[in-house]
Amino acid sequence: MTGRRWPVRRSSLLLACLVGLVWALPPALASAKQIYFYRDRRGVMHFTDAPTDTRYRLFQLRYRVTIGSGGHRIDPKLLEPYISVASKRFKLDPALVKAVIQVESAFDPYAVSWAGAKGLMQLMPETADLMGVANIFGLKDNIDGGSRYLRLMLDRFKGDLNLALAAYNIGPERVAREKRVPDVRETRMYVQRVLQYYRKYKKP
């Protein structure tokens, strides 16, 4: 990961509908596992693989054709019943589950990452199968499966939230082997962003 930022000015055709835009990014950024973006007041789009604040949102492959219409982002309030049930079932703070959803998919239930992770909590198909998820794009199923997996990570790393989040992002074996948050920019930024949103959502 490079941590580079790449500004792109908005055109009259909405950046040519952003179709193929990612191919115009620097090679190191275009090949990143996850890319984030935000549009400033001048209409300039900023892209990075290492977001440093909450203005950045996940830029996914499918945004090449849907970013102009806002994709399928759902009102977070509609997810609260599912988050509440899953949080109680797996003994999680609802604010934490909501924070993970925010960072993973920006509340888009049909989000698909370049790596193949799907849904609100960005479950890989094999992980979804292990968690007993019937419909990976279903609101209830995805939140239930993601919450179950997050609970497993917390249990495995004895309640250490930083390690559990790192494991959710990069995989538990890497974290267990290094016994710390791996020195991978994406993972470190992921943990930081989830904790940032967690604090935000915990506020009364």
C-alpha cells in the first residue's frame, strides 16, 4: 500500500460516469485492495488507499457504474433492529457493529470489494459459509454473520479490540503469528477508522 492521494476534478459528465476512472489512477493505487474517496467543495475527487479522516468513503469496483446514483446505500436507522438483535446475541456493543459496517461498506448492502468480500459487513464467501449465512446480501443474514465472526475474533484475542479488528480485516492467523496489529498500512488505518466511528456512535 502506498498511502498516496490522487485528486481528480469533476467533469460535466460526472467524471465520465467514473467508468474506467480507476484505471487512470496511479498503478500502486489502482492495485490496492481498497480505495477511498471524497469530493471537496470545489468538486475535486480525492482518492487514497490510506484514509486519514471520516470524509473518505469506500470506493468499490461496482461504483464505476453506480456512484452517480448513490449506489444502494441504506439509511443506517433501518439497520438498527438487525444490529440490536445481533449485538445482543453475540454480546457486542451495537455502536461497534455499526462502526464496522460504516467502514466496511458505508451502509451499502450490495457492496462487493475487489477481493470478493460482500455485503454490509464485507464477508468473504467462505467466511459467510462458516458463519452459516444463507443470503450474503441479506441485511439480517450479513449482520448476523459479521457479528458472529467479530465475536469469534474478540474471543480468540481475549477481548483485545485492536487485535480483533485487525483480524477481521487481515485474517486471524497473521495477527496471531505477530501477536500485534500487523504493520500493514491498510490494516492499521482500518482499525483506526473503526475505532474513530465507534467513539462517534457511542456518544449519546
